[in-house]
Amino acid sequence: MQEKTAAIVLHCLKYNDTSHIVNVYTESQGRCAYIIKVSRARSSGVRSSLFHPLALVELEAEGRNTAQMRRITEARPSYPFYSLPVDPFKSAIALFLGEFLYHALREEGANRPLFAYLTNSIRWLDACEERSVANFHLVFLMRLSRFLGLYPNLEDYLVGDCFDLLNACFCRRPPMHGHYLRPEEAAFIPRLMRMNYETMHLFAFNRQQRVRCLEVLNDFYRLHIPSFPQLRSLEVLKELFS
């Protein structure tokens, strides 16, 4: 049985001299892993060069839906990138987000609102002007938390509150555990929550603040997602924007 689906590439790993294993997030089934035969020929139905982080592709795969590892028989770009592969800042963001999503998205089964969010965000990253890129990953991670059930509660926030990272809420006093932000850093959370892709260039962060916000968001997800590892691409991104 052949199946067609739109997909977002998360990770591509060399399996042997002739095959790669590709992890993708699909519109029809959520997180999936496929095997592809390596080929650089233009006549091939599947070219390994298509499977770079955050690539938007259309796939055809063989096998039953219950198979753990199916073979991709045909793949093509569903959205031709304009700047993402050649812009070093955007490429670094794509590398980081691809690694992040590879570990964060473990859900099997369709989640079309999440797929639409990811697809629209990737297209925005490719199309946005350079002046808007610096805050993109911060907005992306903050808004992703809504789809994963981790979005902070802002209703009771008052200036001077701490932010409880474990319970995703603001509090008047520091919690008993050590996973919280003091008021001066907790104040960044409401700013991040107000940002979106249209307005993110209007929010001024210096480089130190931007790096710290990235560390906080990464730590927040690590607290809530079991076995979430240290990301190798995180240091690359911090160095690029520092």
C-alpha cells in the first residue's frame, strides 16, 4: 500500500553505505521514521539531499501503516526555500530547531494544528527579513509550548513575581524547589508571550538577554519532557547570536 503525506524533516542519520534513516513529522501520522536508499542522481525518486533540517517535503512510502520502518519510494519538495539554506543565521536556527523538535515531538498520530503551526513557522523563517531573525527561535519555542500543553499562565502575573519553571506559573515567593526564575528574569516571560512573528522585531533584547532567554526556554522544556538531552546545536546558536 502506498501512502502520500506532507512532512517536515527532523533528522537524517546514515544507516549504512546505501541507506539513511529519516525522522519526520507528518501531517497524517505525526512522528514517523522511514528508510531511504541513498542516491544523488536527478532521476532517482528519492534524493538524500532533500532531507536537511526543517525541509518541507511530500513523501510516498510503501508498507502498512503499522510497520515500524517503511521505505520512502518518492520524495519531492513541497515548498522551495528562498533563503534558509544559504543564510548562515537562518541555517543555524533551522539546525537547532530541527534537533529540538526531534527530541520534543514524540507524538504518534495526526495533530494537524501543530503541523500547520510548524509549517507556517518554517515558511516565515525562510521569508522574513534579516532584522527579524534574531528573536525567531524565542517566539517559536514559546508558542510551541501551547501545543504541548506547557504554555505558562499569565493571568495572575504582577511585577516582582518569580516564575516557577516546574509548574509553569508565576508566584509571589520563590518555591521550595530550585527550578524558578527570580523577578528580574521572570519579567522576560510576559515579554516573550506577547511576541509573535509580526511584532518580534519590535522587542529589543541585547545579546546577553537573548542568550539567557534561550537557556531558560531550553531548561523549561528539559524539565517537562522526559529524557530531553543536552542539545549539541544549542551552543552553536548561542555563539552565533553572542
